[in-house]
Amino acid sequence: MKAKKIILVGYDMPGFGGRETVCKKLVALLSKDNTSVDISFLFINDIRQEYVEIDDRWLNGMSFHRIRSEIYNTKARRVHFAFLFSRFMKKENPDIIIAIDPLSCYITNLAKN
């Protein structure tokens, strides 16, 4: 049986806060009784977050990818993220995409169209 590929999409998370804890618990629940699940993260690194220290240790070896845009115009930057994400989706071909914040939902929707 082929493993289901699940991608969790969201803006970069700085470290050991609430969203990180929820994501870790979600991954644990999704893979608890189903070992044929391949879960990875796609983080959106916004230029506005450049002064925020990102600590990936909370991932504990989980697979993740990061996309980044240097575009300062907000609308154009989101379209660029959608373009980068659509290329990523074509390469990875996920079965399920879970966006973990409202802007990630918007970008995911743009990328799928």
C-alpha cells in the first residue's frame, strides 16, 4: 500500500509556541494508527519575518521545506508564494494539504488554481 502524502502548510513558526505544539500533536494523531502516512511541512518564509529567529529544533527530524520571496508588495508576494507552492505541489504530488493559518489557506487556494 502506497503511503498517503500529507503536507502541512503555514507561515514560519519561530520555535516552541502554541502552533508548533498543535502541529506536533496533529502529526502524532495522524500517524498514530497509520504507519503508511508521509507527513511533511511547507513553511512560507515572509520577508516581514526576517528579524524573527526561526528555531527548527521543535520539528525533531520531521521533513520540512521552506519557500521564500523577496517581493515587498504584499499582493505580489502572495501570488509569488502561490507560484512557488504550485511548483512544489507538482514535484511532490501530495494526497492531502492542510493549511494551518488563514493566509496559508489563501495561498494554497491560489496555488491549486
